Amino acid sequence: MRLREIPLTTIDGTTTTLAEYADRAVLVVNVASRCGLTPQYTKLEELQRRYEDRGFTVLGFPCNQFMNQEPGDAEEIKTFCSTSYGVTFPLMAKVRVNGRRKHPLYELLHEVPDAAGKTGRVKWNFEKFVVAPDDSIARFRPTVEPDDPAVIDAIETALPR
């Protein structure tokens, strides 16, 4: 299955695909509300606001696979994100990013190398993937901040012309 054809479910239960964002640069990130990296939500929202008008969207994929750091249901996650971090970017339904039952999107994302050339499983919450309209993908590990120059460069390169 091609990247843009993989069915996704929004946090509100609507079915969509990345084809809806085909003309945009998209930052796919697995998120969690009880993680030491949770403050990255602030910078993710800053990116959303900074680049939204230029054809960019952050897509948050809540995941509870890492030490149960995203235990809430959809309403709890939405409320936490909006009240604690002012999140306006789209959130998807909770997914698995590793293991036998990982979401098909992450099946493909596992094949993308990071800056060190490493592919494979997602290491932790807040692993980031910049998906360009041409389906090229750049991968950034969890500790790489959303405003890191390499992430900014990948976003700016991926923005529609």
C-alpha cells in the first residue's frame, strides 16, 4: 500500500488518509501526555502556526506503547492537548508504532533512515517524520527538538513551492 492511501482515523473517529494532505508538508509525530518529552507540544504548535499558511501541518498520533505514557481516551487526550499546550493541529486516534500490530503507516515509516542512516522501530515518544508532497521523508529521533535547525530545514525544503 502506498503512503498516501493508508487509512487513518482522526481522534474524532473520522476516516482519512495522507492524501488529504497531498499538497502540504506534514510532520508526523507520535505523541504522549505523560512523557518527559511532552513539552515538545509547545514547539510543535509553534511550527504549526509558523508554517500553516505556507502549506504545512503537524499530525499528532497518540501512542501508549512507551511506559503507558498516553493512557487517556480520545476526549482526555484532546482536552489535555488543547488546554495544556493550545494544540490546534490535527490529532489522530491512538496507534501502535511498533510491534506486530503497529499501524500500517508506521510499517512504512520504519523503513525511513534517520540522520545516522538507521532504520527500524520508533525509539520513543515524539519521533518525527517530515513528509513532503513528493512523498520524500526525513526522520528525526525523539530527542531532536521540533525547532532543531535540521527539522526546520527539512520542513522548509518540503513546503510546496
